[in-house]
Amino acid sequence: MKQLFIILIITAISNIGWSQQFDIGEIENAKYKIYLPENWNGGLVMYAHGYETIGEEGEIFEEVIDDFMKIFTSRGYAYAASNFRKQGLVIKEGIDDTEALRAYFAKKYGNPNLCFITGHSMGGIISLASIEKFPALYDGALPLCGWLAPVHFLTKRALDMLVTYDYLFGSNDGEIIAGEEFIEQEEIQVRLDRKPKLAALFSTHFMIRVDHLAEVISFNQLVSKEIISWLGGLPSGNIQTIYSGFGDLDKHINKDIKRYEANNLAEEYFIQNYSPTGELFDPVLALHTIYDELLPVSNYEYYEQTTKIKYSSHNYAQQYTSSAGHCEFSNNDIETSFKDLLVWVKEGKRPKRQNK
């Protein structure tokens, strides 16, 4: 069978057998990190990281066991994470590079007796997509603060936020959506501060706290412009969108707001990568905060309904923490949910929905 990837081992195995060790290297331009604890139980936890801005170097993998890794390695599980071959909202590459690393692990160390996948934010999307796509390879998944509805919905929400901000607070010239220059968060905040009552209405409409608006608008601008730079256009359009919720301004908004057509290539990329199927053959326990400015928790309700339509809701459970903010979990929160997932997989006891 033709070799599908090239392995570059940076750190050699330092101990005899499968005792405590690091394996740090690269698979087809995607750096990776594997750690096998001294008390390895034969199991594996795959980790998918969150969004990284294009041009960032990404995580530098070192022989360090951080507190997050300890959640899994302290229980005897091996830990493996890919840095992905590129940055941005790269769902497809994240799925592919994570699977390439899992396959490498299985080839070198043997198939794990239990295999889980987890990840923060974009990694939450990747973890769900992976267990849907490769059900025979995983025993459970723990998406953390992810987006469990179609990613196309997320890019559409970002566009709607940007165009309405541009109309209500900006120049309605499209610069914040597709312009070459990046409008700084400070400038966005200045424009919001000029119209506090309208900013409060905008905040209510998008269910984002007023003090988070500038940050979220700035982030959506960054992601949209990055997608345009590598896919050639916007992944979502608003040609047929009717905007409401702004009172007497609705008729003016719908008449004069800038309209955009989706780029076919960009649109197809995110429809394919990823639109959840809701078909689950293994337990998935999703953890989220009750308020998330970037990825609203309401998307978990979408996925729950999707699993019911596909008659797989018995394999899906949701848990929440009372904290507010994107991925604002403590390691103890994640550890508790991972324990619940282990019990579910090993003993068949589905965890109850709970707020922590």
C-alpha cells in the first residue's frame, strides 16, 4: 500500500517499550505531538485545536505536559494533537490532519482499545465531524464550546452582523466585509459608542453583550476577509435576506443595506465541511457555557433536534457551565465531563443534562 504521509520524528523514543515518552514530528506539513504516559492503559484521546489566524506560527509543540493534557494522561490515556497544515477556519484540513495523525498512531503504537476525540471551538466542530465521519474509529467524543450546527449558518450569521453594523454604524460601503484594509476594534468601538441606544438594540438582536460587540464584529471581519483571501469570495450571501428586529429602521435597512452573493467555491467548502448529519453510533457529550459571544449555545439545540430526526439522540447529551464567555471552562469542568463520558462508554450510563 502506498505510503500516504511522510513522518519526520523530531524527538526519539527515549525509553524501552511504551513507557513514558513524547513523539513530536510532522505529517504532510502538519506538526503533531503525541504523549504516552508511563501507565498507558492502551487508550487514546485525540485533540483538535481552535481557530488560529492565518500567518500565525501556531502552537510550538514541546515536551510539556500541561494541565489540560493531564485530564486525560493522568488516567492513563495517550494524547495526540495535530497543529494542522494551515491556519484559518480550516475545518476540512483539521478533519484530514487529525485523521492522518490517528492513523499514524495506530500504525506505530497499535490500535487503541478505546479512542476518544475532543477539541475547543473550531476543534469542537472537528471532533463532532470526525466521530460522525469515522464512527468505527472512535468510542466517544467531547466537543468543547463548539458549533454543532452547519458551519454555513455560522458564516451567514457573521455576514448578517457585519452588514447591519456597516449600515447602522459605519459608512455602508462594504469595507468591513470585503475591503483590503482591516478596521481596528478600537474604531468599531468608537462608532458603537456614538449611538448607545442603537448599540443596545443591536446587542439584543444578536444576543451579544454590549461590551462584547466590538470584539465579535472585529473577529467576524477577520474571519470573513481571511476566507475571501484563500477561497476567493464570501461563503454566504444576503441577496434574499429580510432583516428585522430594528423597529422603524427595518424598512430602510432592507432597502439600502449592501447585498452580497455567495462565492460558489467558498459556499460549497463550508457546506461540505461541515454540515452535521446527526447520525451518531457512539456517545457524544457536548459541553458549553450558558453564554458565548462567538458561538451562541443555541446551536446545541439545533444539533439535539437533528439527532432526534436521525433517531440517534440516545447517543447525544449536553452539559453546561454557569460561566460566561467563549470556552470559559475550568479544567475541572472538562475533567468532570470526561469522567461522565467514560462512564457512558464503559457502563452505558448516559449522563444527565446538568449546569455546573
